Amino acid sequence: MNNKIYIVVILFLSLGFFACDDELDNAQPFTEGNPDTFFNSPAAFQNGVDGIYRQLWLYYSNPNSGLQGIPDIVSDNVIQAQTGRRSNDDYHDLRYVASTLGPIPLYWSEAYEAVNVANLVIGQINNLNDGPEKDNILGQALAARAWAHFDLARIFGKIPTQSGDANGSLGAVYLKVEDGDTGDPFAQPARETVGSNYAEIIGDLERAKTLIDDDNGEGRLNKNGVNALLSRVYLYNGEYQKVIDAADAVSATLATAAQLPDVYIDKTNAGVVIELSINTTSESNGNNVGVLYSQSSSTATISEYVLDFDFFNSIDANDVRRDVLQFVGTNQGNDYNAIKKFLGEEGQVNGRVDVKVLRYAEVLLNKAEAQFELGQGAQALATLDELRNERFTSFTGGETGAALEDAIQFNRRVELACEGHRFFDLKRRGESISRNATRGDIIDGTGTAPEAPTLAAGDFRFQFPIPTAEINANPTIAGQQNPGY
Amino acid sequence: MKVHYYKFLMLFFFVCSISFAQGESISGTVTDDKGLPLPGVNVLIKNTNNGTQTDFDGNYTISASRGAVISFSYVGFETKDVVVAQNTTINIQLATSAAELEEVVVTAYGVSRRSNVTSAISTVGAQDLQDFVPSTSIDNILQGQAAGVQVTAANGRPGNTAFVQIRGVGSINASTTPLYVIDGVPVPITDNTLNNNFNPLGNLNPNDIESLSILKDAASASKYGSRGANGVVLITTKKGKKGDAKIKFISSYGFGERIPDSFDLMNAAQKLEIERQYAALGVGAAQSLPGATATTPEQRQAFIDLDTNWEDELLRKSVIQSNSLSISGAGDRLSYFFSLGYNKDTGIIDRIKGFERITARLNTTYQAKDWLSIDANVSFARSTTDLPRDRNNVQNPFRALYDYNPYDPLFSRDTDGSILLDSQGNPVYNPTTTFFPIALALQTEPENNRNFLILGNVGADLTLSEKFSNRFAVGLVSNRFNRTNRSIAGGVLQGFIGDANFPGTQTENFALDFEYNVSNLLSYNDTFNDLHNVSASFLLEYNENIRTDLFATARGFPSPNIPYLDVAAEATAAGSEEDRRILFSQALFVDYDFDGRYIASASVRRDGSSRFGPDNKYGTFVSGSLAWNIAKESFMDDSFFNDLRLRASYGTAGNQNIPNFQFLPVLGFNNTYNGQTTAVPLRAPNPAIQWESQAILDIGLEFAFLNNRISGVVDYFKKTSKDLLLNRPISFTVGDEDNAIFQNIGEVENSGFEITLNADVIRTENFLLSMGGNITLLDTKVNKLINSQDIVTGTFGNIILREGQDINSYYLVEYAGVNPANGAPQYIDLDGNVTETYNDSFQKIQEGKSPIAKYEGGFYTSVKYKGFGLRGDFVYRGGNYILNNQRQQGIAIGNINRNLRTEAFNYWRQPGDTNVLPSPLFQATADQGGTTRFLEKGDFIRLRTLTLDYNMPRKFLDVIKLESLRLFVTGQNIWTITDYNGDPEIGLGSAESGDQGNAGFVPGEFSLFSYPQTRSYTFGVEVGF
């Protein structure tokens, strides 16, 4: 009898077990999608495009290292408040090296993640039928891909107008799925020249311009956004007539003097052409970009960086931007010229607001600068005044020549202060960073003066180093580190 | 008389029926063949459940009627039966038994006599576990207990687990954790994901454990196939032993504290002084600090008066408490072991609760038929932990106590210098210059974890015929995890990042880890000509792991006292996911021995895993082993050896312990952008990924001589890991989320010797001195890498893999000291020249220096005199290096706005100064952490436990009517010898910077501010009824 049990039991168990091989083969991820089959509708593709925006947002809004603020922190619009956490002091004090954590690895990593998503979308675009929906998806992806590469090129490489050797120097790796640049996770590509980077950036943007819709909703690129971005890229590339043409193609209006304060508490998007948005209700744990500059509690404003004394005091009392930019922040008994632009939505001090990437004011300033460069002084002045009329209760104006150039640049500095432009504007114009070595961080100019007052034009630190992790993982780029690091 | 215990039992809310023995009280002493008393001898009245054990002095008392047969049995001795006659005193001398002498060892899928084992197995018994603080997890207890087992505590948090490696680094990034098998059920441990790590070992009650067997070589590990490569730890829980119910109650109480640092922090006066000096030198960051701005003596004195020892403010003495009760016994058909346990360790962080655990277990077997035995083991454990944030900033109290300036007091002061009160009259916590009052944050940002673990297995053993038997078993491990993470309105974080309209946030996480294992083992045993013993087993095993989790976040709480999402104004986020892994295995094991002298074993196992792509799903693992019992040969008859055995094994085992679906390209939808769904690629897939496999060679010699008073084991091992799995860093330009890809990257080798020795140095009637110890000598090497290309890894890129070099060698910039002429730190550039510039590209391999210990082990000395015992267990390690980032932070010039070590005063002041820190004027080049300046030897010897105990002799026990009574005092980690600048026992440096699952994580690579090791003192009592 025992033998019978034995046979039955063993047969039962063995047969049952052998069926298990199927279970193995059928195992699939539960909460993840298959990239080969997922992208099959315009809505699914838009999820992918929103993924690109998210990657861009990640490095623009990062509360420790966001590109919304680091270019100001590295240059001369702000000074480190000594009563802060001393965040980013390796950057502000111009000490960064390839192994410095924070912005250097963040930008290099996240921008390429954006590129990767963009290439995934572009590579599968033919899953959609031809038509405006497909065009709009492709246009957004191309433009976002160009945008990410543009950031890489301007951060890690020279800017074409910066110096004569810029176009021949090393920029970023430009990755296009249609050229077979992607798909190999073990690839160890080489950096390409700045010249070729800008050619490809412009190529992608020009193509995107013809495809993208006029309106894609908040936080997404549209035709105006692409043209506005083109006006900036052409300015960086020294193609001034094209700056003007691109600027003219942007059909937006300036935020008025009355609207301007509301722009920074996200009450209105007046004059904002490109932004990276956050839904503060459903993304209440999302990045609070304002922490780059300060953290506030009910009792204190703990500023990391405050406005440079000379810069703030050079802003005319008639200039509405003075109040948009500054408030008196108090911490440990000291008053500071604290930065107001990113405090939060109305009534909040959590620093969680949309990232303003490109406003119409910049488009006008790009155009004015291009006009000036082309010797069209009167037109440049008119363009500048278009902005100034909405920013001053009264101003003298009427500048010509060098004074006009200064006025354009000064207004650019004030208008775009703390929004991530200053370092690049100095860099592309081949100018030095010069901070007042005698003025401190406190509201009256006392306190601690900057540790590193100047960065001479042409200094190697105008190009961030390629992060150590890339150097270690990619022997090709290991031989292409920027000079000086 | 049993009524005396009634109240005791009521405490534990159980009812127990106890059979009353009838007859006379028989007593006596049991001795061995040399007349020495034998403790622990089983004294059992035949055909009843009535039994007892002899005490420490070999004495026993039992009730028996005249004519009953008392059976005396003890491992290693021949069982003796005595019929009760007139005499009520029966003294017995037991003879050693050749057959029974050998200890039975729990082996892979079975048990075996030690002399028949062809494999390298270390065992750890219950008595080795009893001295530890009961909240110590099992894996931490293993440290120093067995040769070849390297244990590094993750950190000192109560209940936290350890990094265990058996015979070196078999794998670099796939997990190196061995497979733990509890009563035949493999325990799922996930330690290589970012968010889903799971390790239930901290929730086992050490008092439930009978023995641990550590399978180290191929002969046994290979039987576990794809999961055996890192070695296997078999945990066997206690069973009821024949005889009447034995009731044991253990209670202990004690306290713990941080192990003091070997260096000093500055006090207020010192800190002000260094700030003044830095400011005078022109260091910008010091200009606005009190040391520079408080210029009058009165101002300075005001700061000095506030002198605060932040360790006293933030930490406390922990309270460690433990109670456990067990009831066990067995009759003819049924055996049972029942236990309850309660442990508490408040931890040393003030203001949070620490660790608390309640466990219960019931193990039973029942002989249902002559040919059928069924068994069931089930245990429950519930634990709660308040988790501090393991950050590398002042949000972590262990960093805060080093960072907060000593002139910053715990509570803010008003202008008069008295403690500032809020509108409710409560003192206001000082945000300090860091703006983060951790003392308040621990209260307003609580994180509480709760686990409910069920371990169970049921099995049926069928004796099919004399030669065939079959065991079918189903095991399960189920753990429910809950975490509540709150940020209370008005608290520290809410002020900064909270939404003013929705005060307070709370996140609830729930995860269910469930794994079941169904196995069937058909065995055949036969003997031919009384000399040839053959056995074979065929195994089928199906194992599935399912994890589901769920979370929800809400904000806007009416009161901090109602911590439930129901009352929140609105939910802001929610999510759920599921994960599965399947493993299916078939195996055949064959053993043969000739007359117990020549033994051979072989195994083959085929595993299929869902972790690999279609082409690489299956792996086959084989092993073969031989042993020769030299002591049993006739020519050894007159030798003084009691045991002499040579064994050798060779085989393969695999490692599949990487996250799921690494071979598939997938899209993730985890994040939204502006409230919209996003789809982004989650990883760089590698369809070619396959099993990591190991070939393990082991040659061992086991010996015992002088009547077994001296015994030992020597093993040589060589473990070659091929197709090594590594989450290898790749170019960022690929755009991968963690910039790394799981790939089979090459081959590494671990080889070395293990030696274990135990000796009873003095053995007399009243005095026993025994000593023992083990050492593992380990040599590691990278044999091959893809394209011979170096791989730079480590949390901060300070570790390198290079062919021909030690595994995980440091990759650092070489420090060349301070230039005596100007105080500048100097480094060695790539051409070998000394330079005052610092450049990351100067990094080079530090040959022979890695976080892996070159030797490691433990030793003990035990003295017993009459009822008193004193035992000290030491652990030691050496040959490893640690990057001392904690010291770097404590003397960094840029940290002048934080407290510093007093060592910081020793900076370069004038030309000619040597043996100094760099001048504060060279912050940029001096504050570089990735240099050999901070690379230190990690050698140490630590007195892990020291226990003094007293076992009450029988004559007193009889008076107070107890079976046994033991009183003990234990100190843990009470003495350390090291040259390392800090505590050398480092697993996790900082969970924020690098934790298990992060690409490049290497245990013990660097120190930062994770929960430190603690030392503790407990005293307790163990009572047997």
C-alpha cells in the first residue's frame, strides 16, 4: 500500500512541478511599460514628451543645484549670505573641479536623460499616422532635444561668440536617434565641436518650428517657444539677423508693470514664453526651486544668496523690477537684500513655483542686442524702449553707441536677474565676472565680501568640467576633459 | 508544588496542563567515564513524558515509581537504562560511545554525522548566542563566531542587520549576502534595490535558535544552486526534547551608550578661538562668526557661558529590556516548543522610541502513523522602530552632535539671556546657525516603521519503504511593512516647505513581502555488504516571491494628535506596485561511503530564474566532494587522534541576486510633470545578462586529539567568480537614470585559509578553562574585466577594479603632506611630482588597499569554577582601509561655521612647521576628501561580549524548587583597540550618500555619520521550572 501512495504522490508532485517552466517564461513587469509597444497613440506619445519636460524640469528646478539659479550664483548678481547653509559655495567661490558634486554631474546627467527620452519618442514617431498630431509630437521632441543639448553645450563648452576659437573647441555629444547615435548602452562617444553642436541645435529647432502647434498648454513648448529659443540660440551663435527674424516670429506680449509681480507667484503667465511647470497640488513634494536662494519660515528668511550690493543699488528707484526682485529678509539679526522671485505661490514661502525659462522680455532684449550688433542703433533703442516703457514709471532714454549697448545689457541684467542667465551672458560676450571685493552680504554692504571676487575673461572656469563619473566610465571623453581641470 | 508557578504563568496569559508525577523522588549524580560531572544529561522515565536534565554539577532529581526504568542519555555517551529499586539515590557513570560521539550537523537538505560530512561547514550553537543583547540581529551575532564568515554591522541602530560575506567578495554588486534558510525555508532578503530592500533577520528571536550551520564550500552551497554562491546559513529553531514540559524564563535589563570617540570636539571657548584665528588670517567664511564679531571679553564670555555638549542634549543612555519564555517537551508521538519573546532597545537617540519587538513561536512534530510524520513550525514577530534620518547633514542627530557649535544652546535665548518661550510658554528650540533644530525635528518629523513577520513551514515525512522516504514541505515568509512618515504642522520642515494652506503632511507606506517555497525531496538509502552505504535524493523546488506595495500622502491636518489620513484636507499622492520573481529547481544529490572511511558526494542542480532573459534563464550547478576519515583506519588505532579527516570539494554555484527584469527595456510612469503622466525609460537594459557563477575549491583537514580536548579545522579555499554581475557605471550620454547597467563584467578570485582551534586547557572537577578562536586569511584579486578596462566605482568614485589588483582597491589622489614653507597641502601629480595644485585627474590606484579585511576572526576564553562562569568573546579584523570622511568633515576649513575637532588647531602657522594640517588659507586644495590623507587602516580588536554568570547548584535549587537558575551580567563592545581615528566598525558610512542598492556601494568604504556602534551592559536571570 505504501508503494501506491509513493507512486501517486511522486507523480502528482513531479507533474505539477514540471508545469512551472511556463510560469518562468510568462513573468512580466507589473507597473512598467514596454517601450516597443506603448507608444501607439498621440496621447501615449505626449506622455513621452512630458517625460522630456520632466527631465528638463529636474535640472532646472533642483533645490540645491537648479539651472534656474546657478548661473547667477556663479556670477555677480548675488553674494553668499554668511548666515545661510553655505550651499553651493564651491560654485560661488569658483572652486569647482570635476569631482565637485551638485550642478556639474546633475546637468550632464539629467540633460542626457532628457535627450534619451526625446530620442525614444523620435525613434518611434512613425507609429503615428502622418498628420498634425504626429507633427506636433515630433516638433516638441525635436525642440526639447535641441534645448537639452543647448544647455550642455553652453555649460560644458564655449559659446561661439565667446572667443575666436570657440567653434573649434569641444562642446557636447549630440545624440540623434535618426543618425544611429543611440541604442548602445555601452557606447563611449566622443565630444563634438561647439560649431557642430550649434549647427545641430539650430537644425533641430528649425525643423521643430515647422511642425509644432501654436499652443500645447502650460509647461510645454509651442511655436512661440521654439522661435524664442531660436532667438537666443542665434544670439549665442552670432547670427544677428536671424535673432531678429526669430524674435519677430514670436507673437507674445510683455508682462505689464502691473502684471510682473504676479508672474513670480504664478498668478499669471503673462509674458512667459517657455516655462517648466509644477502642479503644486498634486506634486506637493516636488522640487522647491526657490531653496536655491532662500528658505523661509515664519520667523526668518534664511537666505543662501542675496542680491549683490552694487548691483541692487544700481537699479533705479523708478524701476518696478526693484520690488519684484528684492525684499528685506532678516536672519539672526541681520537684514539682507533677499531675493523675492521664487518665494512661492501667493501666500506661500515654500519656494515651490514654476521655472521661468524664457520670457518675452528676453526675446525683446535678444532682438535689441542683435539690432545693436548689426549697427541698427535706432531700431535697437526702440526695441529696448518697448521693454522700458513697461518697467519704469519714467526714464531718460535716448542712448546711442556704447551707452545704448550698456543700457541694453543693464536692462537685460535687471530684467533677467536670478533667472539663470547672467553667467552665460557674461560668458558669451567674453566679459569677466567682477564682484566688488569690498562689499559684504548685509543690506548696507557690510558683512563678508566675496571669497573670489573676479573671474577674468578667458578663464578656463567659464567652461564647467566634465564630471568625474563620465571621465571614469568613458575613456574617450577622459581624453577630452576641458583644459584646466 | 507546581502551584508556585501559577502567577508567573498568568503573566503570559496561557494555560498549561501539567501532568503530576507519582512515586518517589529519585536523585543522584551523573558523571562521565573519568568521574567528572556531566551537565545536561537527559533523564527520562521510559514510556512516560516524565523527564529532566542534570544541572551544572551533574545532579538530577526525578519522581519515579519502583520498577520504572530511568534512561540516561547524552550526546557522545552510551545511553544507560536503570530499573528503580529500593534505593532513592542512583549515581550513574556514562561510558563514551564511539558511535554517538559525533555531533550531528545540519547540512544542505538534511542532517549528517560530522564524520560523514565532506563539506566545509561551521556551526554555531545556542550557547554562543545567549550572551548578546537580544535585539542584536542574528547576522550581527555571527561576527567572529565562525571562520570564513565576515560580518560588518550596517550601523549601530537597534535591530538593524549586517553585511555578511562568506569567504570574501564573491560578487561585487549583485548581493553578497548569503542565503539564509530557516528550518528549510529560504528567507528572501532584498538588499540591492533602492527602495524595496527587505531583510527579516532582525525580527528573529535569538532565543528560538538551536543552531546555525554555515555552508561555505561548493559541496553544500552548490546544492542551493543559483542562490548558493554567497554561501548558505542554515538556521534551525528549537524542538521539544523527550520528557516532561520544561519551562524556561529569561529576563534581562540593561543600558547602552555611544562608544566614546577617540578624539575631542571643541568647547565654546576653543571654537570661538579658532574662529578668531581663521578670521584674523582672512578666511572669508569666518568673518561673520561670533569668534570674529564678539570682540569684547564680555561678549565672548556670554557665548562661553552657553557652552553646550550636544551629545548630552541629543543622545541618551538606551534602555535594553528583554523577556522570553519557552515551554518545550515531547512525548512518544508529539513534540512541541513554544516561545514568547519581548525585546526593547530604546536606542541612544533622545526623543524617539527606538526598537521594540514581540515574537511568538510554536514548533511541533507529530508521528501520525508509523510511516508518516507531520510537522509545523510557525512564528510571528511584530516590531516597531522609530527611524532617525540617516542623512549627511544636521537632520541626522549623529551628524548634528558634531556640527552644532558649542556656543549654540539647545534652547534659544532672548535678549536678556534667558530661555526664549513661545506664546504657550514652551521653550523655543534653537535653530542654531544650521537653521535646523534636530531636537525639535525628531519630534515634529517622526518616522515610524512597523513590521509583522510570519515565518511558517509545514511538512510531511513519509517512510515509503525501508529504502525510500519522501519529504514534502511548504514554507512561507510573509512580512507586512508599514511606515508612517509625518511632518507636523508648526514643525521644522513645515515652516520651510509646507503649504501654508494645508498644515502638516503625512505619508503612509505599506508593503507586503510574500515568498512561498514548495519542495519535495525523495530519498533513497541502501547498504551493501555492510560496507557500502549509498544514498541519493531527488529534489524539486518551486519558489515564488511576490511583493506588493501601496502608499498615500495627504496634507492639511487638523491636529498633530490624529495621525490618520482620514482627517486630512486632501490627498496629494498615492501609488501601488507589484513585483514577482520565480525560481524553479530540480536537483539530484548522491552520497556514498565505504565503511565510514572513504566518503564521496556529488550533486547536480538546475535552476530556472525569471531574472534573466529567454536565452539565459537556466543554469546548471554541479559539485563533487571526497573525504577520508584517517582516524578510522586500522593503522591509526593507537594514535592519540580522536578524529582526523581530510576532505576536498569542488563545484559551482550561482548568483542571481540582482533586481528583476534587468534584461528588459521598460518604461516607467512613476512621475508626473505638471500633473501629467510621464513615460520615460527606466534603465539601460542588457538582454545578454546571465548568471554569475562561482567555482569553489576547498581542501580541509579536521582533527581532534587528547580525548577531544583539542580540536580544530584548517581549510584552504579558492573561489573564482565568473561572469561577475555589476551595476557598472556607463557614460552619462546614454541617458540612463542611474548611469549604470547590470552587466557580467569579468572574473574575480577570493582565496585564503581558515583556521579554527578549540581547547579545553584545564579540565578538573570544579574548574574548566577553555579557549578557542578562528582566523580567516583572505586574498582577493580581479582576474579579468571586459576589454581589460578599469571600472571606477564606489559611492564617490574612490574605488577601482583593475585586472591583477585587489578587489575594490581605493582610487585616490596621493597626499604629500603640508609644504613646510607656506602651509599649502601638496599632492602627487600623474608624473610623480609633488605639486600644490589639486586635480581629480591625479587619482591613482592604491595597490593592496581596499575596504576588504585581509584577516578577520574571533576568539574566546571561558573559565568555569563551580557554578561561576566568565567568558570573553573578542572579534578582530585587519588589513582593510577606511576612507575617514568623518575626520575630513571634522577638520575641513570650509566647516568653520560648524564645530570642529580640537585637532583643527594644529594647522600650519609659520615656515618650518611640520606634522600639521594645511593652513586655512588653502581651503580649496585642503578640503579635498578623496585623497590618501584620509585613508586609514581599519584594524581593530574588540571585546564583543564579556559575560559573568552563576549557575545555582542543585542543592540550593531543590530548596527553592527550581530546575535551574542562572544569573548573568554581560557587557557588549566594552573595549576596543584600534589606531583608527573613530569607530572602526563601519558598514554604512551614510545612507544618504551611499546605501545598499546605490550604484557603486561598497560596505565599509568610508565613514560618515550613520548610527554609530553602541556599547551596552545588561544583567539578567534565567529560570528553569
